[in-house]
Amino acid sequence: MKKPDSKFIKVRCKDCENEQVLFNKPTMVVSCHICGSKLAVPRGGKADIKGELLHVIE
């Protein structure tokens, strides 16, 4: 059986350095909870990550 290739990732905001967990294939723009800057933008599959990718949560 094939495992899904979608994962949760931990991203650090470049503006305020807040660390946030998000889905690597979002369907809408993901914003930082602290300052509101964009962390991830959907691109019809995997997101365009705007913050610093810290690690993939397995």
C-alpha cells in the first residue's frame, strides 16, 4: 500500500522568528500567527515555503 507523500513541517517566520507547524500541501495561504506574514503559498501541490524550513515531522 502506498504511503501518502504529504507531511507536516516546522517553519520559522523570517520576520518575527516564530516557529509554526503547518501542512506541506496547503489549500490556502498560511500566515504567521504572530506577525501575519506569509509562511506558505499553495501551488497546486506542495507549497511555496516563504519561511525557513526547520524540519519535516514524520
